[in-house]
Amino acid sequence: MGSVSSTPLEAAPLRRMAAVWEQMLQTDGIGPDDSFFTLGGQSVLAGALVRAAGERFGVRIPIRALFEHSRLGDFTEHVLGLTAPASARPDAAAPDVPLAMTAFQQRIWLAEQIDPSVRNHVPLAWRVAGRLDPGRLREALARLVAGYEILRTRFVEEDHGLVVRLREPWTPPVEPLDPRHGPDAMTDWLDAALRRPFDLESGQLFRVALGDLGDGRQVLLFCLHHLVIDGESIPVLLAELDRLYPAAPVPARPVVQYREFAAYQQAQRDSDAWNADLEYWTAALAGAPADTPLTPPAQPEPNGAFRIPLPAGLLDSLGGVQSGHGVSWFMVVATALAVTLHRRTGLDDVTFGSPAVDRDQPRFAGLLGPCLNTVVLRSRVSADSTVLDALLRMRGAALGALEHQTIQFDDVVTRLKPARRFGHTPYVNVTLNMNLLDGHAAVLGGASLTPVLNDSLRSENAKFGLTVTVAHQDGELIALVAHRGDQLGAGPARELAGDLAGLLTRFPRALDEPVLRRD
């Protein structure tokens, strides 16, 4: 790492900004010449970092600024030149107002009503180094549910539509694993939990298991409904469980409740920012194809899921591309997926979706509950476009998506009125997910929890024609594919995955390749 400059006028702000970077990137000794990208930065972390820096320096920082000024010194100098005040925090929702719900919750609830086979379950698994006591874990879960309304929220269909109500606190049972299943006990429990629908009106959308796998090894398993959790909430949930795990009573503390976020989101409708974002997306997706064609089998096949083989050290090999072109590894993966879709379909215009974290307000950064939106990434190329051209355009598309999240995906679809097909979500029937598994590691009651990624379960969660999930763990990239068997056959799915893996592997050397094959 470089050393912080000793120039008097620069020393103080550099130290303040370096402290923010070191906290967010979990790296010590960051200097002015160090780049966000070479330090392991990526798109989700970029949003968190600019929010934290904006809080520290009292300004509003566009996320694009970090990508255009990716070195600590340049970024600090840019931030010091900003004069716009940071957005004021919204007032907390009054405790007696009717419960609101978010557009994300409405969307996935409706999806399950239309197609009861859809499962919006979130399976989580950790290997436990140490010992967890089932009784104390059960008590901690009861305290967690009592403190967080989202974990006792009921989704009730009444005469005038869907309403959200609270139930009384409840205690999630800690189920044991069946020892007769041996090493497969973990997978068997998660598979059964994924297949079993939740009663959305019960307010009990949370299942837990703790089991011994022999040789003193334990596993901790959760299965939650997406109505109450997202990836950014998992570290919050684990930290709170650890705080509540001690046998002695833990004093209650005030927390931001999910209904405050839902009320805030609803209040944004028809605001200037909301209308500006709607106009942005209307222009960005004008004339875009509503569906990216896949290769369906002659007869519907079972859903499928498998891991994409990626070489060790792939993330390191992409470092030069990241720092040289001001892109995150997610932008590289998104470009590789876009190029793969261009080549397999022969189309010069393709779209796919990606979940986006909607936690721009600092008070919601540590919220427990789903704060998600869906954004559309559009890739347009010409006959002479290269992979580098596609990368730079994807960079612009991704930054534009991050900067225009006030509007919800459903409002964009309502404005554009694309052609609809049953079982196909417009613009996002191909979806790219990013999963930061390092953020899901934790300590609970003195025991270390290491996340386990089980790709064999992904077929049960195949909600789109094609879903590519890329996870970051221990400095490596892991990629998974899930596909609906009625929309993409197993053979073509593996061919597509192979093309994607091949392009990612040679990406630094492929920048001059034409996107579209020339016959």
C-alpha cells in the first residue's frame, strides 16, 4: 500500500477518507495512489462506500464519482470540490400508522399467487467451528423476532387487496437434522424446506435447523421467505443473533423497522427524483427487446442448476482490466454475459436484469428486510463493436442503473408496456446476480460461521429462464447457473455456460475480439 501524503493541506482530509476506505474495504494502510478496484472493490461496495464518505464529508457523492476517480487521492480531491449538501434523513415513521409494503414485496407476493409453484425461498447454510447450544439459539431467535417486526409480518389477502399486519412475537423452533441421512442431512433438510411453501398469512416466514454431522462438526441452516430477507440483511441478522445469544438478558435497543423503509419508499412516488428516474428509464429502454430468446427444448425438461467451472485466480487476472478501465468485476461479468448472449442469439440488442440494493439513505444501511429493486442492463452493439466497446457501454449502463434507482422496476414496465408472455418477466427473463459470501461469514456465541454455497438447490429457485449467480468468496469467483427447463434445455444451458466461462477466462486478452461473429 502507498503512504498517505504528508502535504499539510491534504493530510487531514486524506486521513479521514482513508479511514472510510479502510473500514469499508477492511484493509489497512491505504494510500493516495491505491485504487478502489485493485483493493477488491465492486459495485455493491461502491454504493456503501460513497454513502459512508458522503456522511463523513457532509456532501452527496454520485456513485459514478468513485468509478471516474478510483484512486484514493483523486477521489478525495473530487469530494472536497463538492458543495451540494447531503440529503437530509427522512423522519421516522410514526408507530401508529398503517403498515406499508414495498414494491418488491408486492411483486413477489403476486408472482406466487399467479404461479403457486414459484418459490421465493432463501436457503442459507453455515459450517460451525465451535459449538452452538440449541436452547440458547432458540432464545436468541425469540428475542430477534420480538425486536424486528419484519420477522412477524403477515401478508393477508382481504377484499380490497393485499394488506400487511403484525402478529404477536413467536419463537422459531430449532429443528434437528435427521442423523440417519448422514453427510446428506444438510442438503436433505434444505431441499425439503425449499419445497415446502410458507403460509404467508402466518407471520412465520423463517425456518431454522442445527445439526451434527459427526466428528464434532455442526451446521446451521436457515430458510427464509424473500418477503422478509435479502442478501444485505444477512450480516445484520447474524450480528443481532450474536448480540442476543448470551444466556444473560440483553437490554432491548431501538432499531429502524422495515415499515419505515416501506413508508419512505411510498413517499418517493411522484417526487422530482422519481419522475426524473422514470424519464431516464423510458429513454434508456426505448425500443429494447422485452425478451432475450433462449433455446427451449422440444418437450419441457426439469429445472436445472450447476456450477460453472472458473479457473483459480480469475479475479486477480481481471485486476488490470478493472484498474485500466475503471470497472468493477461485476461489470466485467455483466459484459461477458452480454457478449455471450449477443453471440448465441445473433442479436445486436439484448437485455437482462440484475437485483440492485436500495439502501441509499444511511439510516437504512443496517435495516433487516428486503431493500431490493430490479434494474435492466441493456447491451447494444454494432457490426464492428469489440468486447472493449461492450465493456465501456456496460460500464455506462451499470452506473446509470445505480444512479436512477428511485423508480421501481414495476413502474418502468407499466410506463413502457412491453409485450408479455406467460412465465417470462419483461426485460429480465435472463438475470445476473452477485453474491458476496465473505460478508455472510460471522461469529455467533464464540463459534465461527463459514457460509456454504450449495448449487444443487438452485434448480428449486429457478424463477427466470436463465439465472447466472456469481459469488465472491476467499478472493475467488464462483459462478452458478439455474434455468427453467421449459425455457432452456440442459444441453444449451451448459453450452452457454461454457461460452461464458471461456470468455471470462481470456477476458484480458479478448478486448479486441469482435462481439458479433463475422461469417
